[in-house]
Amino acid sequence: MKKENIYILGIESSCDDTSAAVLCNDKVLSNVVAGQDIHAEYGGVVPELASRAHQQNIVPVVDQALKKAGITKGQLSAVAFTRGPGLMGSLLVGTSFAKSLAYGLNIPLIDVNHMQGHILAHFIAEENYAKPQFPFLAITISGGHTQIVKVSNYFDMEVLGETIDDAIGEAYDKSGKVLGLGYPAGPEIDRRAQLGNPKAYKFTKPKVKGLNFSFSGLKTSILYFVQREVKANPNFIEENLNDICASIQYTVIGIVMDKLKLAVKQTGISRIAIGGGVSANSGIRNALQEAKQKFGWTPYLPKLEYTTDNAAMIAIVGYLKYLENDFSDFDVMATSRLKI
Ligand code: KG4
Ligand code: ZN
């Protein structure tokens, strides 16, 4: 007997991207993301502006996702949405919309943990992409998160370590601000890093025990370093920008790789899956590819579309929960500090 197709609409609105995606089983039919340029002029996400933009974008984005997928609302099997973690005002827009739609269509509602979405995005069916085998380690690195998670099964996850202050993307973005780069600065630092000398300047790595991270000290040491050098030479930044970027990137990659080595040692697991916007970073990708040769690790580097905030990763969690009949009550609330 042929199995019935399951169509999941995923909705993501935890930070500054409004996204909707339609999956047929584990295949993506559409994944529409509306970013919000408005935050660039403020040098960071402004929560109040983000929720207003979600309110404006949510209906057209969902509409476009359904059209691109070539299906109607009536064909949907369930609506999955990001419950948290994230900005409360932003989460409320997606949550309320998802509830209303599922209620109106009389179909199941499925709440999704955004961090599980980043991890389970690796289970989206893609040509030439081998899904990770359990158990594996997931490292989620973005503007909002930095976590190492042991994944024993789809919904059996344990956070082994996380940042105790800034996220890794914030370290990039805040260092970029000090250097006069636009927001977000991660991609520009990465581009320049490839043109500079990674050992030109030395920044000390934070000393955090175990598998936790800290990035606020690094940001401060970069700030003091730049202030000192600019005092001696007002053109210091322009004259050495590529080298500064390369040195920052070298330090950040060192921090990430040290923690991953420790995690592999502690768990005996060497399958490493990455997620989050910073996983676009060329240095981190190269370091993981090198680790494949050097240490025999198996890295999983998915398409960038599924690593930055997007609704396909929410819909795949929705699909996996649907298979287990794990549905939400309609009184489910957005939760800004939701844990894995
Ligand atoms: O996942 P994402 O799109 O949004 C969230 O923060 O949840 O990640 C955005 C972050 C920003 O901090 C941005 O600077 C960083 O990812 N980023 C990068 C690169 N591309 C994006 N950081 C370093 N290197 C990159 N190539
Ligand atoms: Zn995210």
C-alpha cells in the first residue's frame, strides 16, 4: 500500500527573519525567508521593530510558500511553528498565526523548539546529502546561540556546553563594529580573513572550563587592542584590516575547535553536525574538513539555506513529531527561554 503524503507548513519568527516552508514528508517544496534590513542601521536587531516587521510579512510569506509548493491550505496535514527560544514579540506573531491557521483548518498544531530545528535540519532529504547517524554531536553557532549538543535520537538531546555570555556571531558582529564594518559583520570579517595573516596579532582565548564558551572577553580585548593601536597610528585599522580580521577569525576557530576536540574526547563521538549562521564561515568549514583527514571525524555541513534561520528546519521537526502523533494543545504559549 502506498503511504499517504504528509504536508507540513513550518513557520519561523524567533528573531529577525520571517519564514514559511512547506515540506512533503522530509522533502522541501518551498522555503521562503523574508529578512529585515531595517536592523542594519541600528547595528543589531531591535526587538520592537522585528515584531512589527513579522506582522507585516507573515501573511505574504506564508502565501508565497504555499504557492511555490504548489499546494493549497486545504491539503496541509499540520502547522508547525517556533515556540522558542527567541524574542517574545517576534515569537508571538508566528505562534498566534500558526494557532489561528491550524484552528481554522481543523488540523494539528505542532510546537517546535528552534534549537532542535537547527539540529534536525540535517534530516531534510537532499540529493547528495547523507543524514547523520546517531549518536552525533551538533554545534549550533549563530548570532543568538552557541551550543554543543549530544544527539542520541531525534528527541533525545543533551546540551553539553553553551555560551555563558555572548554568542559567537555577536563576537563577530561586535568586533566588526569596533572596526567600523557594517552589520552583520561576520561575512565581511570572513571575506577579509582569507586575505590576511592569521598570526599577525594574538588575542587570548577565554579560559572557560568544560564545554562552555565565553566570547565577551574576546570582544573587549579586541576593543582595547584597537583603541591602543589607533592612538599610536590613526590609520591602523585601514592599513591592517585584513590582518586584524584574519587574527580574529583564527582565534575564534581555535576556540571552537578546542571545544569540539574536548567534546569528542569526552563522548567518544566524532560525527559533528553544524548549524546556525556562523556555520557559513569558511574558516570553520575548512577546519572541520581538515579534522576529517587529521582526526578521522565525520563532519556534516548542510546547505546554508538550512543553517541560517529558516522555516524548513521547523517543518522537518514538525514532520518528525507528526509521525509520533506529538501534537500541541491550542493553549501552548510562546516561550522566549525555551530549553532543549
Ligand atoms: O543564524 P543566523 O542567520 O541568525 C541568528 O543569529 O539566529 O546567524 C546570523 C549570524 C550573524 O552574527 C552573522 O554575522 C553570522 O551569523 N555570520 C557569519 C558568517 N555569515 C553569517 N559569521 C562568520 N562568518 C560568516 N561567513
Ligand atoms: Zn537560530
